[in-house]
Amino acid sequence: MPAIVNSVIPNSIAEELEIEKGDIILSVDGNGMLDMIDYNFYIKSELITVDVQKTNGEIEEIEIEKDFDEDLGIVFESAVFDKIKPCLNHCIFCFVDQQPKGLRDSLYVKDDDYRLSYLQGTYITLTNLKDEDKERIKRMHLGPFYVSVHTTNPELRVKMLRNPNAGKSLDTLQWFRRNKIPFHAQIVLCPGINDGEELERTLSDLAKLKNTVLSVAIVPVGLTQFRPDGELRKVDKECALETIKIASKYKRVCCSDEFFLLAEKPIPHAKYYGSYAQLSDGVGALRLTYDDFKSLELPKSVSKPYKLVFACSYAAKDMLLKVSEKLNKIKNLSVEIHPVKSEYWGQDITVAGLITTEDLVRTVKDVECDIVVIPSVMLRPYSEDFLDGKNLDYVKEKSGKNFLVQKNIYSLKEVVEFISGI
């Protein structure tokens, strides 16, 4: 996969040089590039030469004078320019394997690429990390990484990942420690498998790595109705309570929001989450969003009667109910919360990122309102496409509703600004 330009940032060097979507960056100062790591390294200099292949096939050599470390303003189609390193595991809890046919092609891709972990915060298992990868990581001082640990019991990890190398790859965590390479750890908790005493062992082992481990996130296994009957069972209230108790014994260890919802306990205060290091795993998202909302200045009234509806995940329901209580004090404004039941995946799936168009349409089509607010996490990044391949225009047509997409999923600022403008 070459370094294909997807877009250029307005008023950037790339726009000034008329670099366009579809162009290919062949080299910088004669250096070929494997990925964005190479690209970011080579463009740091104040004077560089970039070879660009235009969409008509012509190759241009462009000399660029700029500030040191100044970005060119190019957005690439992919963060890696060669092949993505595929996942070699067959994890017992793999969500990709629980999906039916007919979804977006990208949802069936299982990557396990240390470069994407470094650049984009995706999780890796280390089972396909080669010696040359380690040499590059050490030489370029890369990190932090996001590592799916799940368990530090080698035999159990082999069983969970269904990969004979899964136990050996735990040695890389010690290698990280020796070479001062920081990482964030993830544990997908599977009741009866890596919980309880096994979880205690894992957290104890990670604690021995000290500051090399920047954070540990514990998330519950996700099960859909498409998973064949097997050894996995969902996290229940008892398991959630036990997991929260075990995690509380260790520093920098946080349970995801879903554990507190399952345990019927309040979402912790901000101090619990530290720097919110693993928000993408649902660790602290509800607290961050609500605290941000409390800091916003609300209007006392709107100019006309207006009804706004939040179509949300069940995970966000309680937090948004608190938000709606405050918003409903605004004169002329009426706010309701309508969580979307996931009939497509099964009711145990409670996150917004997996909501499909039909479930969303069914939830809001009979609701009287002026506008429906949905978080952007329901859509594919930089698009209006849902995971089932249909788009927002389809939802608008089928539901007969107007929609406001909340672009920053951790802030309701743009929603409040919208309300203020009514």
C-alpha cells in the first residue's frame, strides 16, 4: 500500500504546493517509507525534497523550505504504507469472529500491528512481533504502545489467544521494561477464565513492571447473539463487584464504565481515571463527558418551544438523564433520552459504536421531536456511514427526523451551542 494522499489540510504547505487527493508520496530526501513513523521522521528537517507521483502518473520533485518539525499538512489513506501486520491469534472472545456477513469490509480486518498501536492507539498482543521490529522500536525510541495482555499466566494466555506463541510473547513485557519502553495494558475479562485469582496474578505481575506500565484497563467480554454457544459467559453483577474490588488494590488500574453499570455502582470521580489514558476502551468516558457538561454555561431560555432527543447507548443512558434534568430547566426546551435497544447484536451489547441503522430508526421514528442528537462514534470516521453500510441520509429518510451529530463524543459543548442558537 503506497503513501496515498487522502486529503490536505486547508492553508497548509501541501495545499500551497497543490498536492491533491490521490497523489502518492514516493520518497522524502530519497528515502522510501514503510509508514507514518518513517514519514514523520524524514520531514522534520527545515529543507527537504519530496518526490510526488501525481494522479496522471507524472512524477514531480518538490523542494520545500519550512520550519523544523513543521508538518506538511497531508492526511494519508493509511498510517502504514506497506502491508498491515495481521493478527495471528484466534482469541476465544474475538469480536470480529462474532459478526455476521454484510457489514463494512473494514470491520472484518484483524490487525495486530505495533505501528498502528504507536500511531493510533490500537491494541496489540505481541505474538507477531519480530526481532527486527524490536530493533526498530528500540532504535527509534517508539512508545507508548497499547498491549492486550489479558493474563500473565503463559498457559492460560495460549488458551485464550489460541496461539502457541502467546505465552512466550509475554517476555516482551520484560523487554519493554529493560529498554524503558512504556505501554498501556488491556485485560478483556472473561468470567470463569481470567477473573478472580487469575486477575490477581495478572495485576500483581504487571505491578512488578512498575512505571513501564502507564495504565491498566479492565473491560468486560462482549458477547453478541451471533456467537455460537461455548465456554464464554457475560459479566454479571457479582463478577463486576469482585473485579472492581480486586482492581482497587492496585495503582493505575481502572475498570471500564460498564463494570460500574453492571455492579449498579456510581461512576467514579475524575481522580479514579487519572489521565483518562484508555478512553477508547470506555474507561472514564461517562465521567469525562458529564464533568465537561457541568462546566458549560447553559442559556436560561430558547426563543421558541423546541424538543430535543438524545438517541444513545444504554451505557450512556444514566449519565444523559442527569444532563437532561439540567437542560429541561431551560425555558421552552424539552429534552428526552431514548436509548437504542440493540436487536441486531443482542441486548447485551450496550455501546453506541455498534448501533445499526434499523435499530436507530426503530427507536426514534415514532418520537415527536425537532431534532435527534447522536454521537459521532455511531458513524465511520470522516463519513456518515453506519457499520451496517447504510448512511445518515437513509436514517433521515426512514425516520423522518432531523439529526445533529455530536462530533466530540466526550463533550456536549456543541449540543449546548446548538441549543443556545435556537
